[in-house]
Amino acid sequence: MTIRYKSETFDLTTTNVTTILTCPADATIIGKSLQICHQAGGNIVVDVFLQKSGGSDVDIAHQTLSAGFENFIKSSLNMEASDILKVQADTANEITGSISYALIDRSQENG
């Protein structure tokens, strides 16, 4: 088992639900932070969804952001094999962000 500390960035250029992170089939992810930033004025509604392997999207965070940033993971977020983390904003080209996480790679395990 290998633990890799990683981060990814995203830019929501659409109002569609957008995948920002998919857990590999041979791994587990522990999310540390999901920083979402809105730099302009006005309120924007942001939703974060978790899709469990083969399931439907479940809204796990919902917030109206004015200018500034917010951490949408308050303690930790556990993602299992093939889980997908998605974000949606009600306005395009206004939201950017990053997710920091530990990727626990099980691909080299026996059995």
C-alpha cells in the first residue's frame, strides 16, 4: 500500500454538474480540503455531489458564496473505489477551486 498526497484544481466553465475527482478502482481517497473560490461580486449557489460506485449523485454540500472562498470539506471525506466527486454552480465562469487529498493505492497488494 502506498499513500500519495495530491491536489487537483478545477475551473467551472459551465453550469452543468462537473466531475472534479474520481477515485481509482484500486484505491481509496481521504479528502482533506475542497477550497472553492468566487472572486467576483454577487451570490453564486454551489453544490457538491458524491456519486458512490454505480449509484446516483447525492448532494453533500450546498452553499451560497459571495466574493471569497470556502472550504467545503469540514473534517474529511472518504471516497471508495470508483466514487466520483462533482461540483455545480448556478453561474458559469465564476468558480475555481482545488481539492487536496491522500490517495491510498492498493494496486500492489496481494489478495
